[in-house]
Amino acid sequence: MNDKELLEMAVMYGRNALEWRRKFIGLLPEIHKRKLHEKENCQSIFEFAAKFGGVSNEQVRLALNLEERFTEMPKLHELLVEGKESINKLARVVSI
């Protein structure tokens, strides 16, 4: 494998990792509501998120808070739950 191919693979994997992390974070509010983290022997949603998604406590809190605030904003709620936008961008929008 030459340098160009290696770089292309790294870029592709990096982009995919960001997309899948957004999607994982979007699932956290529903996992929390259904208490599915307990079925995986996790003490909290925070432990579940760290163990399976490498997501920090701060990101989990933000996702749960945003989901609560977006109950009356279906388009923004959809962006969060489907992982179409990062939670940091959505947090900036909701603060306006």
C-alpha cells in the first residue's frame, strides 16, 4: 500500500467514525428512556455510552438535554435522533 492509498483509507475511516458516533449519540435518549443500558449490566447511561461508544459524560448529558428541549421542535429532534448533525451544532442552534 502506497502513501496515497493509506491516506485515502485514513480519511474514509475518520469520516465514517464521525458519522457513526453521531448516530450512536442520537440513540442514547431512547436507550435511556427504555433503560436498555441496564440489560448490558451498566450502572448508568454514562457507563453504557463510554463502554460501547467512547462517548464522554458531557456529550451524554448534552444529548439527553437536547432531546428534552427538542420535544416541540420536530425537525431539530429528527436531526438529533438520526445523527444527521453533531450535538455541538444542535446545541448552538438551540441557544439562539
